[in-house]
Amino acid sequence: REASQIPQRVLFYKPYMSNGLADRLLLEQELHKALANEEFYLDFQPQVNIKTDKIDSVEALVRWRHPTRGFVSPEQFIPIAEESGLIIPLGKWILETACAQAKIWREQGLPPMKVAVNLSIGQLFQQDLVHMVQEILQCTKLEPKYLQLEITESMTMNIDQITQLLHELKTIGIQIAVDDFGTGYSSLSYLKDFPIDCLKIDRTFVRNIQHNPNDEALVSMILSMAKHLRLKVVAEGIEEVEQLAFLIDGGCDYIQGYLFSKPISAEEISNNFKELHRRARDVLKEFKYEE
Ligand code: C2E
Ligand code: MG
Ligand code: MG
Ligand code: MG
């Protein structure tokens, strides 16, 4: 092909794209070493229970501290871990670490807290997921009701298989949440078959809730649907106090967002628990006096 025939767009993008690919391959190799090198750790983001003003759950979020690149976002490395299969050992490590941490907090005298752990699709299709979860709960001595697994709508494609699996997981006594609810392309029909406990409203819906009537309509639809289906609702990504009124009025059960706390280390949770709790109570106080 003559150079003149190649669209300029391609010439312009090519160096960038191939760089990206090489970098990705390198990242994949480094990712494989990272588990053995103990470069991963978990942060935890509090979820505030609106009915009680208490922090009674946290979401575990994996972090990668790369020796030279520094902090690599999970948005960047989780997809690579999924495609390379590393998500299986990494996912197991995340689950073990999160459950062990929940137990440590209990032993430190913190009130009981549920820990929510994100699952990747590859983990759902891994043969021994149910067995693995059971074993981790046994080893860490965490009561099953304090573990919540988060799945996403993209995992609901294979309804029959997933329904069976989720029922098996429910038999253990753990909770199931649907993360990023409303952002997938799936139909809602899985909601009637899946044994789900909780929906997490994605932050793209709540971001402009106080300015955009369409977002407001969608959020109130999700809240009322959840109520009828007897599901709990967590609103994600709440940054401003102005976003709260509507969610509280609509009967949202939990708030997770920078307004209350960014994801923080396990030690910060234990050391600052009272302070986090007081902050939550103070913020929510002004919404409660009308009742
Ligand atoms: P996610 O599960 O929906 O997690 C919520 C994300 O929103 C987290 O980003 C959290 O830090 C961020 N977030 C929470 N509150 C706010 C807020 O008020 N404002 C803004 N701007 N962001 C907020 P993070 O930790 O970067 O994780 C991104 C995604 O990576 C997660 O989305 C999840 O899909 C994936 N991920 C993270 N940890 C894990 C893990 O342990 N396993 C798996 N399979 N995926 C994970
Ligand atoms: Mg999540
Ligand atoms: Mg989410
Ligand atoms: Mg997400």
C-alpha cells in the first residue's frame, strides 16, 4: 500500500497504539509478579446506613502499588487481570484478605461490619467458587452474613448458569449485590430470578441528580422498584450534601461516597472509626429533624 492511500488518521494514531500495546504486555508481565511480590493491598470505603446513621458496611477495593510506576488504578489493571486469568488467584487473595480484615476489626472491638467484595466475571465461571468462598469463611471465621459479593449486570447474560450459582452462594448465607446498576445493557428480567439482596446505583446517575430531572426520574424509579422487590439500595459516588436530600426522601438505604469518606486503609478504619461515625451522624442530622 502506498503511503498516500493510508488515511492520515491511521498514521497519526499508529505510534500511540503500538506503544499502548507494548505497555500493556509489560503491565501484564508485571501484574503476574505483583501478587508474589505483595504489591497489592486493599482499601475500604465506608457505607453509611441512612436508617441508623451508622457505618455498618465497607467495600473492599484493590490497590496496586507498582515499584516504579507508583499507584496503578484498578480500572486499568483489573481488565488485564481478567483477560490474562490472573484474576483467579488475585480474586482469591482479595476475598481472603477482605474477610480476614473484617474479622480483625471485630477482634479490635469495632461494631460488626459487612464487607463487600467485587467479583469479576472470570471468578463466577471458575469451577470451585462456592467451595472457595466456604473455605475462606471457615478459615477466617467470618460469619457469612458479613460478606457481600458484588456482581455487575454484564455477568447476568448467562441467566440459567448464574442463577444456579447465586443460589448456591446464598445457601452459604452470604449477601449478593448488583454493582453499577443501570449501566449495563442487560434486560431487567434477571431481577426476578436472581437471589439478590442489594442494588448499587451507579454514580453516573447520582452525579447530577440535583440539576437533571432525567437523572432524578431514573433514580426514583430505581428506588421504588427496589422497594417493591424488597432490595436494599446503595447510592454510590455521593460527593455533595445536596445530593442527599433526594436519596433520603426516596428511601435509599446506604450512601457510599467521598462526602463521607474516600476509600481508606484498614488501619484508618480502625483508628478513625468514631470520627467517621460522628461525621456521618452530623451530616445526616440536618435531614432527619423534619421527621
Ligand atoms: P466499583 O466497584 O463501582 O467501585 C466504586 C468506585 O468508585 C471506586 O473506584 C471508588 O473509589 C469510587 N468512588 C467511590 N465514591 C466516590 C465518589 O464520591 N466520587 C468518585 N469520583 N468516585 C468514588 P476504584 O477503587 O478506582 O475502583 C474502580 C473499579 O475497579 C470498581 O468499581 C470495580 O469495578 C473495580 N475494582 C476495584 N477493586 C476491585 C476488586 O477488588 N475486584 C474486582 N474484581 N474489581 C475491583
Ligand atoms: Mg463495587
Ligand atoms: Mg459501582
Ligand atoms: Mg465501577
